[in-house]
Amino acid sequence: MEYTNEVEKMFCVTKGCNHGPAPIPEEGKWVQAKEIKDISGLTHGVGWCAPQQGACKLTLNIKNGVIEEALVETLGCTGMTHSAAMAAEILTGKTILEALNTDLVCDAINTAMRELFLQIVYGRSQSAFSEGGLHIGAGLEDLGKGLRSQVATMYSTSKKGVRYLEMAEGYVTRLGLDSNNEVIGYEFVKLGPMMEQITIKGISPEAALKSCTGKYGRFDEAVTIINPRVQ
């Protein structure tokens, strides 16, 4: 290390008290994080690309500075889904510092990584006060039945009104309207559980569709029923 002549001539003053970094909560402990290996926790980051046409929710489970589990969920951009596939392979096994400085293919995923990094190194993880942290596999709890992301999709125009397309319960097949043509309920299909029944349990598609179809609100009282995708 080289010093300027001005610094070399300076009088050496002894450093006073130094208590180190402020401790942050990590998996039920207070940790003075000095190195990357001192960081552990499970948390989320949300990112967006420059044109803001897509978004990413990134969930990482970090143990001793290393990413042991990754969940990448994207929305709104077709190309981002393929980027997410690549990012999911890239992330695990890296330290959080490596991941922060790795091209995760898509701007939105890179931004989500940055936001997640900021949270976890400041002790804002979701497992900050969970003794021992969360097991590897806890990220799957963010998904619904059949390991399918929770999605809400709504569309409306001032001329024709609202269309519910997908809710937490599942894919909306029919909207129920009252005598004023206001939405009072809907019918939905739980796609994750339906596909699980068909592909894993061997149930016929017709039977699986019937068992995974449900209703919400006052659908049975509807005066008019419409298919929100074609009517």
C-alpha cells in the first residue's frame, strides 16, 4: 500500500475505542457481521427491469454466506421466464457477494438480488428472529398447492368494466353478476392441485377438473354468468 508524502509526515494518533459493527439479528442470534460467511437468513427481494415491463420476486435461503436455496418468480415478460431458469441454476452454491456481482441474465432478477442483499446484510431477513433459521426447502412454502406461484391477474376498461382472470384460489373460469351487472362471485379452477392429481395421482382429467373447481362469494346467486376471457 502506498501513502502520499503528506500522510507519511503526519503524527500517528492511537485509535480509541472500537466496538466493531452493530450486531444484526440473524436466525435468532445477534451477530456482528464482519465477513460474508457471517451472514445467514431467508428473505425476499423484488426487482424490475429498466423499461419496467416485468418484475421478479427472488427468495434466497442463505447459510454461512452461501446460497443454499433459491426461488425465482417472474411476471409480465416472456423472456424473463427463460432468464429465471438460468438464474436459478446460477445462484445456488454462490456466496451472496458472488451472486450480487454475477450477471443473472435479466435486469429485474439482478435488481431483485440487489434489494435482497440490502435487506439481509442489514438484518432484515424474514428469519431474523427464528432460532436456527429455516430449513432448506422453506422457500417452497411461498408456493401454493402443486408448487404454483400465487398470482393475481385482473383486467378492466372504462367501457366494459372489470374482468377477474386469476385469483389466489386459481384460474377464474366464470364471473357471477347481480341484476346491476356487478361482480358478486366467481368460479375458479385450482390448476396446481388439478395437475398434481392428473400427473401424480393418475386421476382422469375430467374428474380432476371437477374436484378442483370451486366457487367464491355469492356465485350461486348470480343473475348473469360470463366467461371473463371471451365475454
